[in-house]
Amino acid sequence: MKEKDILQLMQKMTLEQKLGQMSLCEFGDLMQNSDNAFTGPKGEFALTASQKKIVGGVLNFKGAAEMIELQKKHLEEDPNKIPLLFMMDVIHGYVTAFPIPLALSCSFDTKLAEHVARASAVECATGGVKITYSPMADLMRDARWGRVMEGYGEDPMLSARMSAAFVKGYQKNVDPRFVVGGCAKHFACYGAAEAGRDYNCVDLSDYTMNNYYLSGYKACVDAGVMMVMTAFNSLNGAPCTGNMMLRRKLREEWGFDGVVVSDYNSVAEMINHGYAKDLREAAKLAIQAECDMEMVSTSYLQTGASLVESGELTMEQIDRSVYRILSLKNKLGLFENPYGAADVQAEKKYYRCPDFLALARSAAAESAVLLKNEGVLPLKKKEGIALIGPFADSKEIIGGWSCNADNKLAVTVRTGLEEAGAKFTYAAGCGDALDETDTSGIEEAVKAAQESETVLLCLGESMRYSGECKSRTDLTLSPAQQELFRHVYAVNKNVVVVLFQGRPLDLRAVLDAPAIFTMWHPGTEGGRACADLLFGKCNFGGKLTMSFPYCVGQMPLYYNHYNTGRPFDPAGNLAEWKSKYIDAPNAPLFGFGYGLSYSKFVCRDVRLSSETLRAGEKLRVAVKVKNDSDVDGSEVIQLYIRDEAASRIRPVRELKDYKKIFLKAHEETTVEFFLEKKDLAFWHEGGQVYAEEGEFTVFVGNDSAALNFKKFVYIA
Ligand code: BGC
């Protein structure tokens, strides 16, 4: 369809039909023809049967058959024959579940992220999805927040690169039938919810917001993301769905002309925030803020016409949104082919096809992070093993919000080991509930540990405790799991702790184990990937993208913090009156960028091409990296900078670039980076982004605590 055809179509539409396009409902609600069919808390938003015929979009449906059925029904009923836009939360895969996004970010591999997104797009497009509510570009610094599993960690640059890679994977498919629109969410700063409590208010200075929190969304917009979702939270005093400051940023400053969708019911929730006095005012505020589509609450349809009649909203405001929505549908080819790639036969071909399962398996191995290894791993023998723990034979390791993936088809560690030909005894030991009180299984586990050479102890956090509305105030392993560890470790010191988790946890209780690694929630193929790593078929290469705390009291915790006027140096003598805790260290247990491997990578001899960097020039930073081991492997070499003195305080370190390299055993190479003016720049009050003259330190190494450094001076 041409632009003029969209405009022509709009001329035919009544105001109510336009407001219909701006509304989106649940599949189940649209399938019912009766009036007021919504039940429960949605009762107040019920639509009449005739309103349902004109809505613009739908979410939460299952596969091609449902999609085709509803689209057909809709096209028969909608007076303008405008196809519905089908949307879903495809967070880490559709039917094949890939590692949760937080896990995948630990691969530091944007190509891998792109492949995963592309595979997800093929599956979900076949199932009728046209927009996925992903990526979640929210920056996260607080592991208490359950939704950290959906994002890409605490670093703004990495999180931005990962988010953009997902957008690219969804939207830039070689086969146009499988193009799925991405939706960057949650605009904005949802990850900074106060005290890590979900939906909580956010208060951030412009400085912090612009330098850290907004970069993920901006990267998505720059990558051409088709949709942006507003956030539940208020930001500096105004709920995001009706926040004019955000409109200015997104539309005027960044030039985003795609569709903005509210979060689930977030238009109506502006009443609870105390920002709108009723639904009518909520609709007005949201439309004024250019939130084009309302998800689930129906204030636009119910009150939009009266707002236009009274002159509180103009027809231009409505038309602007409708134009964007119709343009998006057009871009996705819906007017020519309302069913897209939805196809029941193709579902059989693509769902869980061998290529996608293989990708899920290698992605899970690439996302795992080895935290400790005192010569135990990889396991030398496939026998004499006790497999213990509540996650040893659990399918719940697939990870929360795994869309249409069937949990029952997830591969457990137990199955992974069996398939790898391992001989082991198995005992769960205890259940996975946070408040588990039944520890009667520990006896059997202890017996298995006693009779084995090596114990694989699968502990962590169930997927039931991570995701939306799963905030925690305690990040330790459950008391039952801690007890299990103590008893098992008492009889067999050769314990490998294998963790499954959706967020960083306080691991002090298991630190004595000679080997610890995390698989996160690895998706469908987790058990196989775990076996691949245990027996050395795959090497570890993942690095943490969120710091693992010493204890929950350190939250929020992130490596790129400021120094304070009284920085604490644990090695220094003047420990008093410094910025520190009296009962815990400042440092995380395992920091950002950290992760071991079966290889040993040594970085040395950092060299700069000059001691000065001038605007317009490039500074070459080179470092020698040697794989000082007998095992081939990959490593993420990381480059951080520190602006020593500036007009605003700068972080102690900021990741500016990284290279993931592969080195054969004993191989040595030189890794090069190039720094230029833009890498030193930061956002200043008033919106200007520029670098300030002066001294910088550049650190290069294996993690955010890298010791190798050099200094240079920037001259504008
Ligand atoms: C979540 C969004 C999600 C939406 C639709 C909300 O509760 O915050 O991330 O896309 O539901 O399922």
C-alpha cells in the first residue's frame, strides 16, 4: 500500500474506528462475540461486541491456527477490513527456548544474539506473530528486581549492543516472510525501580538517565525498531505512559516515528499513580504523550470521542497515531497478506527444528559462566558421579516466560548426563521452593555423595522466582539448599556446584566448593549444554554482565560507580571514615566481566600508539594475549576507561569496547582497540554530548578489575 492509500483509508474511517485501531486486546476477549465479556479486574474495561470488531491489535494467542481463525473472523467483521496486528512476548525464543536474555548477554556475542533472535522470528512468524515485545533494553543494577532475567545487564554499552542485535535479528531477515517487528521496552528506566520492587517509582537525575539508562532504548531506535513500549513506573514524578518528557526525548530528540504501545493496563494505572483522576483523563494524558496504542485497558475507545468533541484532544493527535499504526501494518505487509507466514504445516517444519535446537544448545554453553575451578573441571571420568540437587532433574531450568515452549520438552541435567554416557547416582536432596522445609531427602543425597568421587550439586533459584513481579529482599540460596550443601560437602569435598538462576545470587554459602559455575536458566537444551561443559566437549567463555553481590545489602551494585570523596581501598591503612560498610566488603563476590575458562588467558604489555589523543585522531590500544594452557578457548578482552577529572564526576571505570577472541592452546596474539573522541564523550547538562580535555586511564584485561593500564591525555 502507498502512503496516499493509507491516508485515503483514514478518510473513510470514523473517529470510533480510529480509536479502535489504537486499542489492543487479549486473544480470548476478542474471540467472544458478546458484549462486556471481560471478566475479573478487566470488567471495567469491557468492550461491546461491535467495539471488538474494530480493535487494532491482539496479544496472547497460541500459534497459527488461532491466529488464522481470529484474523479471518476479524476481516469479515471489521468495516474497513484492516487486519489485526498479532503480538506476543517472545522473550527468549518461541517454541525452542534459548537461554534467558541475561544469560545470553554473558556470551558478549552480538552475532549469537542476532542468530537467536532470527531463529525466534522464524518460529514465531510461522505461528502468526508479527510483533514481539522484545528486547527489554532496561539497564539493571539491582538483582532484587525479578525482571533482570529479561535484560542484558548493568553496562549501558553492552546492553545497548545486545538490544540492537536482537532488533536486527527480528527485523532484518533474509526471508521477508519471517520479519517480525521488535518492541523496545520499557520506556523508560524501569530497571531503576526503587529498592528493586517491581512497578515501583523511579527517580533519576538527567545526568544518570542520559549517560546510563537511556542508551539501550536509543540503540534500538537507531537500529530501526518498529515499536516502543512505555513502562509501568513513574519517572521523576510522572508515569511513563503519560510522561511528556519522554515523548520529547523519543519523538523529538531521537526522531522515533514508529508505534508506541502502553504496557499492560498502564494507561488506566495512571489513576492509581495519582496522576489521572479518571479513565478519561488517563486517555487524554497518554494520547497527548503520543502513546499510540493502549494495551488491554480501553480508555481510548471509551472516552476518546468525548475528548475530541470537547476539544481536549485534537483530531490531528488521533490521526497521527492511527497513521503510525496503519503504516506499521503496511510495513509488515499485512494489507497484502494478513496472515503473514502463519502456517500450520510450516509450524511442524520449523518448531524445534534441528538447527534451532543445535543453536539453543551452543547458546546455552556460550552463556554459562565459570566462577571458580580448582582443577576439578572438566571432569576426567564419566563415572563415580553423584548428581544431586533440586535442579538436577528439573525441567524448570528452561527459564521463565518461555512463551510457547513446552517445559516438558526441556532437557534436564540428568538426561544430558545420561546421553553423554555418564554413570551416576541421582538424589534430589530437597525441593526447589524458597521456603522448603522438607529436608528428609538429604540423607539419601549424603549417601550418594559418600559413595562417589565427584558430586555435581545443582542448586539455584527456580524460574518461578524470577521475572515480572518476582522481587526478592533476600538473594541467598534457600535454607534447605544451604543445608544440603553443608551435609554433602561434609562427606565429599569434591563438589561442583552447578547453578541455575534468573538473577545474581549471594553465593557465600557454597563458596567452599572447589568448582562453581552458572548455567543461568539455559532454555530447552540446558541439560545437554551442561554435560558438554562438564566433560570438556565445550569450553567456558561467558563473562558476568551483572555483578554477583557479596550480600543483598550492597544493592544497587554495579562496577561503573563513582569514586566518592572518601574512596575505600581495602589494602590501604586508613580504613576508617571511608565510604564502606562495617559488616561487608564494598566489592562484589564476582564482578562485572568476570568469568573463567578451561584455558588460561594472560594479558600483558598494554601499549598505546601515543600519549595523547587529539580530536579527529584515533588512539591505538594494543595488548598481548596468550592462551597459557593446553586447552583451546575463547576469551572476552575488555577495555575500560576512566576520565580522571571532569566537570562532572565520572565512573571509576567504563567499558568502552571488547573483543571476543579464540586462541588455540599456547597461542599468542595482539588484540587491538581504537579509541577516539566519541568514546570519551558523555552527556552534559543541556543535552550536549562531548569529551573533556584531560587525563584518561585505559585498563585492558579479562574483567572489570583488570590491572593492566596506561594513561593518555585528550586534547580537543
Ligand atoms: C509486561 C510487558 C509485557 C506485557 C504484555 C506486562 O506485564 O510488563 O513486558 O510485554 O505485559 O504481556
